[in-house]
Amino acid sequence: MVDIKSMTPEELTAWLKELGEPAFRARQIFKWLYRGVTSFEEMTDLSKALRQKLEGEALLTPPTVARKQASQEDGTIKYLWRLADGNCVESVLMRYRHGNTVCISCQVGCRMGCAFCASTIAGKVRDLTAAEMLDQVLFTQMDSGAPISNIVLMGIGEPLDNFDTVLRFLTLVNCPDGLNIGMRHISLSTCGLTEKIDKLAQYELQLTLSVSLHAPDDETRSQIMPVNRSVGVEKLLETCRRYFDRTGRRVSYEYAMIDGVNDADWQADLLAKRLKGAPAHVNLIPLNEVEESCLKPSRRVASFQKRLEGHGVTVTVRRKLGGDIDASCGQLRRKEMNETHRQEKRG
Ligand code: SAH
């Protein structure tokens, strides 16, 4: 069985040719896939015979809504999707002035081990397919009725740890006959896998690279992000400078403010010093509390911001959306896992 929705238009055309079908069928089918059909039966302008043939040869893996939480405050909607194999991942729809944005997952779980993050607690189960990433965008759009114009790869998982598939996904959302979302409307967030950042740079994509920095010094960063133990801050920032040189795209740095861990004045000073030399943008994120972690949100966000700005750094503080619905990365999936676990114990 082929994963038909993970195919590019060219691959689909070649595959259908092997089945003895003319090229125009590929375009017809491709368009149907992006209308969110959940079976080949729904592709009503194809012959019955072809639909049956597709049924026998190709796989569709639409997700279903396992849970859905809508914020009363700002219209944010969080989806927990059940995938075809029973695993769950999350997406979040956020309504900004510049357009509706969906934050999607790229893996079931994560193996990066960041101390503050709910997604990584039970490790990584598997990578998502390009179709499963695509369907998060498509089905969020269909369920909510909100046309999606922006995508952020900031949900569960590490995009650069699923590199080839993420690249395929990016190609697919770009297709004019598909979602037709341009690279400038896409952000990809990474915990900082330097070799993969170098690899990504070679494609010279116009997307925004966000790097989860969270600390300017190795001692702190290694404590909260195990990935830092093999490649330290200095080398990471060098890689980001190379990325800018190659792509011309300013790198964005995420910095979740954690009480007593990374919010001291000296850390703001060091951060500013280390970011010198290439255009950068720092996004301060108020930490979302995770049940299983003892880390607390910082109370020094405003003064940290001021201090960075005093050094000439461009800083924004992320507006908190969906605070009433556990909208932080991986929390809804954790909840579902915990409850299923409790039920299993009881039963
Ligand atoms: N693996 C990628 C993308 C997923 S996480 C990465 O590390 O960037 C998306 C962003 O949310 C990252 O910046 C991550 O560090 C941040 N994040 C995770 N848990 C958080 C929490 N509890 N509070 C605030 N930000 C969090």
C-alpha cells in the first residue's frame, strides 16, 4: 500500500502512470486529497473501477478528533488528534491579526528530553508521516472553518529529527493545487541540532527558523536541555550565523522564562553579548507550568526584556493564548495518556 497523501504531484503522476492512468488523473486526485476526503469513494469524478483500484493500492490515514478544547478568552482551539494507529498528537489553532496560524506536531512524543517540556516525558514513539502533518493543517481548517494562512512547526516533536519527512511536508504545503502556503508563512522550531541546521541552510528556504535557546550559558542550558551537552551554546550560535549568511533569513530565538534558572540579569547581558554579529530576534515565552515538572514561571519577564532592549536586542514577549485550555506543547496528550493509564489501572 502506498501512502498517497505523502506523495508530491510528480510522484503521484508517475505512480498513476504505472497503474496505466493518464496524467490528468493525478491532478484530479491531488485536488481531492486537499479537499479532505477520507475515502476514495468520495472522489466522484473518477470511475468506479479506478476508485476501487485506489482503495486496493493506496492508504488514506485521516485523523479523528480525540479531544478538542476551545478557549473562551481568545478563540484558540486545541485539537488532540487520534491517528490511524491509535497514537495521539496535538495541534493548536491561534487567531492572530496577521492571520490564522496552526501549530502542528511532527512526531509522536519526542526524544530530546528538555526539562520543561511535556512532550518528551514518555520519549518518542515514532515519526509522523508527511500526510499526518498535512492533515493536521487541513482538518484543523475544516473543523474550525478558519482559513489557515500560517503554519508553525512547534508542536510535539523535533522537526529536524524527522528531517526528510518535514522537508517533504514543506514541499507539499507549498503546492499551488494543495494548501498553497508560502515558505514565508511557515516557522520551524528546533532545539538546535546543528548538523541538521547546516543541512537545512543548503535548501535556502524562506521560512523562519526558530531556535529554542532558553539559556545563554552552557551550564544552565545543559541542565534544562540535554541536547546542549554535546554541542554548546557557542557552536550553536555560530551555526545560526552561518544559517543567516546562507539564507538571508534572520533567526528567531525562543527563550522560555523559568524562575531562578535563566532569568537573571547576568544571563540577559550574556545573551545580548552572544547574539551580537548577526540579526536576531528574541521571543520571551512565559513558561507554561507542566504538572510533572517543578519548574516555575519567572516573575522577571518585563525586566529581562528591558535589559535585553537596553543592549539593543530586538525582543518580543509571546502573548499567552489559550491559557485556559492547557495549550502548551504536549500537555493535552499527557492528560489523555495519564487518564488512559489511570483507567487501565482501575480496570
Ligand atoms: N522541538 C522543537 C519544537 C517543539 S517545542 C523545539 O525544541 O523548538 C516548541 C517550543 O515550545 C520550544 O521553544 C520549546 O522549548 C517550548 N516549550 C516547551 N515546553 C514549554 C513550556 N512548558 N513552557 C514554555 N515553552 C515551552
